Amino acid sequence: MKTEIQTSLHLILFFLCLISVSELRVVLLGGSWSQRATVGTFILGDNGFSRTPNTFRKISRPLENKQITVINTPDLLFHTADNLAKFIKDCPGLSDPGPHVFLLVLQPEDFTEADKNWIYRVLQTFSDQSFDHSLILTLKPRGSSDLMEKHTKGSPLKELIRKCKDRHLQMEKTDLPQLLTRFDQIVKENNGEHVSYEEFEEAPTTLPAGHQRQDQKKRPASSVAAVRDGEIVLFGKSDEKMTELGNFIIRDAVFHGRQPSSHCVASCGEWRGKPTTVVKTPDMFSLTEENMRRKVKNCVSLCPPGPNVLLLLVKPSEFTEENREILKFILSLFDGDAFKHAMVIITQKEHSNTVNELLKDCGGRYYNMFEEDYDQLMEKINNVVQENEIPALKSALNLVLCGRRGAVKTSAAKVILGQTELHSASNSSECVRNQGQVCGRWVSLVELPALYGEAQQKVMEESFRCISLCDPEGVHAFILVLPVGPPTDEDKGELHTLQATFSSRVNDFTMVLFTVESDPAAPDVVNFVKENKDIQEVCQSCGGRYVVLNIKDQQQIPELLEKVEKRISDRENWTGFTTKTLACGLMEEKSHLQAELKEFNSKTTVTGKTLMSLISYIRSGNSASPLFLLCNIIFS
């Protein structure tokens, strides 16, 4: 019976891979209207796109045994949130019930950070899944043909390509069959499903600057004259209060509280000529830790490059110490000191010792919502933005450096963080953590001491400690640091110890960092890494992921971080390697051993209750000794 079920599942998965659609709907975004019209004509062979410029234009025709619909869109030069709202309102009707592909038509040399942020905002407004349906088509660069490589390598175009999971074609090198094949691949990757507009709730937006209410125009200019772009996120238990505050900030009824949303809801507005985004989160207090992480990443993506103000709504009579701890956990998911960006919003005329403690966490910043003083609120929000050196918050990046060679690890840590003085693990038998701002990200770097040849108890203690130092996000990448040269038996033993200690699950998180003190692109270096059999075996053990780094030059650090971030985005749930991941991995290995060693069931069986108690104990941050018990049971 079990075999029949498995066979059926395999057949289902096989047929899912063969999914096709009778109608393929493609929405063109990016570039200029005329550039998109040219691409639309290229796809359908119909020059009807050249008529009625800079408006929505929908053309359908049969092609390759299916009906293909291409929708050209107006230019995305949105200087007001009202234009964005109108665009989002009009597009779904033309591509009903939803597009299968967003084709992003881009001129490489004209593509700016602002263009990238608008595309992020537009796609995210459609749906959380929009990037899974997106394909980038870059037009031929004006001038020299080798400019394409230059612009593709540079940010922000490379960031967008990575965000779209490297789905990228060059117009000059692509014919129609190739383009249609890529469309079909996107459809199959998404199991034939189109983007569903109901999956994400986008609030309407504020009135344009020229149609503000009279009370807005009467506000003194001095209160907001020095405001930078506002990227504001609301956290709280009451959807009603967050809706009220969001509308108060935007100065229009943009959020609706008829029914609490389970999604992050964003609204774009203008504030004294500056773009402002307000993101209303769902009730985070009722979510699991994993879902909290998802929502934090979601709200960061809704206000690129990240929020600069966090407003914490609390009702004093109902705000408990447990609520405060949950808020601290949520803010810990951002990089740096998120409390420096936080302000307490008190929703009722009450006092509470727990709220007073939260005020201390936030540096005493608060606003009484019941006072309804718009100028005071905006001034306080502006102060939060102006007082912080880090302009925007992103989720932290946690890296663990592994390997036998302590001095090499420390040199790598120094160049990654751009710091010459670090706490080093070279002469220590314990994990050492250093932190810093790197390429706009807050990076936490843990040096793991050499594990190969150490006693099992010592290995488990340091393994658990290094993961605990990366709580609550977990480790995003274990980086094995090696000099360019034949790996020794000890180097190989270190990798094997890492894999055995952290379970097979660690393989999805590992990569190799080869260090040199010269040009990493030199032919002798490149050829040695590619041709040395031992080096290639090590690389394959880490999924083929590696970077060669000149430890005297920081120019390659963005490339290193990009590889780590791409690996994070490729994972299904975007989470790091946590103590829970470790425990579950060890449990899986225990199950495999039980299957192979049935005669020893009485010695290796651990009850579900015991295992759940262990996980709870580990997550509570207590001693790692239960892990030794589990490992002894597994490997005895």
C-alpha cells in the first residue's frame, strides 16, 4: 500500500512538471513605454502596441498551440502614490484572473536604484509570489557591446536579477522560441498557477500633493521641513488601532480594518514632497517564530531598502511582560540595534510598569495616540530617522567561519568586516563573535574553533554555542576557510566533523572561502582551484559553492555576501540554521540508524515526549548537556 502511494505521488509530481496552460498572460513592466511596445511586437508580431501610447494596451493571439495575451503598461515613473494605486487597480482587470509572467524590460545603463525600488514595490503590491513569476529581459546597451557585462555586474541590476532567481535574458541574444520556452518554464515552476491578486491586500493610497485636504496645507512647514523618506512599520495586537494610526499618518482612509488581515499591508503616500511608505503588520503576537521571521522579511521587502522607523502600539492595561519579550524577539530579527529605530505608541490614557520598561528599551521615545497631534507625531518620527546613522533596517546576516587554520579565519574575518582589530579565536578554544556594518547590512561573524580531533563533548559544546550566538535568526552560512593550496587530511577532517556534528542538514548552509594574497582572478589561481582534485571534492561537499578572496582587498566582499544572500533566498523558508534545525537533523539521523539497526531498538529508541522536551530545553537557551545525551543515544 505504501509503495502504491509513493508511486502515485511520483506520478503526480511528474505530471505537474508537464503542466501547460491554454492561455498564457504576460504583463510588461520596466523601461519605457516604447521599449515595452517593441518587445510586445516581438512576441506577437503585432504592431498594435505602437498605437495609443503610454496607456494600458492588451493584445491576444494564438501562438504555439495556445492563446498568448500580452499587456503593455504605462510608464512606471510614479512620483505620487496615487499613480501607483491607479496602476494596481487597472492592471488586474486586463490580466484577469492574473498574469503568469511579469516580463521586466530594462535598459541596463539607465537602470537606477530608484527604478529597482519601484519595481520591488509594484511587484510586491501585486502579490508575495510576484518575483517567482518574473523574468528580466535586458535590451542591447547603447554603445560598446561589452557594456552589458559591466552593467549586469553592477548593483542594482544584479540585485534585481538575483531577486528574480537569475531568470535573465539578453534581447540581442534571444529569439522568440527561446523566450516562449522561458515563459513555459516559469509556468511549470509555479505548477501552472498565475499570480493571484487576492493573496496580498494592498491598501489604497493617499491623495496626490495637489489635492491635499485644507488641514494638511495649513500645517506649519517647519515641523516636517527636514524629513527624509519615511519607511514606517507598525507592530501591535490591535488591527483596529494600527489601521487608525496608518490612516492618521497617511492622512487618508487608506487602510481598512473591517477584517484583520493575515498579511503585511503597505500603503504609499507623500509627506511634504517625500515618498512615505507605511506597512501594517498582522497580529505578530499570535504567530509562530518561523512565521514571525517570514513577516519581518516581508515587511522589509515592502519598503526597500528597509524600514527606518518602527512604531510599537501598546494598550497599557493589556500589555504583559510576555508581550514585551515577543516584541524584543521581533526587533531582534532586524540588524543592528532596532530599538534605536523604535517608538512606543500608547493607545489609552493608562500607566503600566511593563510599558515603562518598554519605554526604557526605546530610549524614552513615545507618542500618545489619543492626543491626535499630527505635527507632534511626525516630528517625533522625523527625529527617529535623523538620529540614526544607519538609514534603514534589514534582517541581520549571521556567518560562521570554520576551519583548522585560526590565523587564516581571523584574516578573513578582518577583511569581511573591514576591521583591523578583532577579538580572535586563533588562540582560543571557544567561539568568538564580531559584528559590523558591511555593504549596508549588519553582519554577525562567529569564528568556530577547530573541531577535528577534539573530544565529543567539546565538539558539541562549541557547536551549540556558535548557533546560540546567532539566535534567533540562526546561521545563514557556514563558511569553510582554506588557503588556496592542496587541502590537508586535517582540513578534510574538519569538514567531515562539521557535517557529522551538525547533521546532513548543514550541507544546505555550507560554502568554501579560499584565501589568497594576490589577484584571485589570476590564471594560476583559477586553474589550480578548478583542476585540483582534492579541492574540487571539498567544493562538491559544499554544494559547489565557493569564493576565492584576496584577504588584502575588500572589493570582493559584496560578491561573497551576494552568494550568501542568494543561497538564503533559494531556500524555501528563508530561515537560518537554528538550534531547532540541529535537533531535528539529529532526530532524522537517529531515525535512519534505527531503521538500519532494528536489533538495537531497545537501546536507541527515544520517546517523542523526551525529544520534544529536549527541543524545548534547547530553545530555552539552557545548557547543551541534553544534546550530549541525544548524541550518545544516536551514536552509541
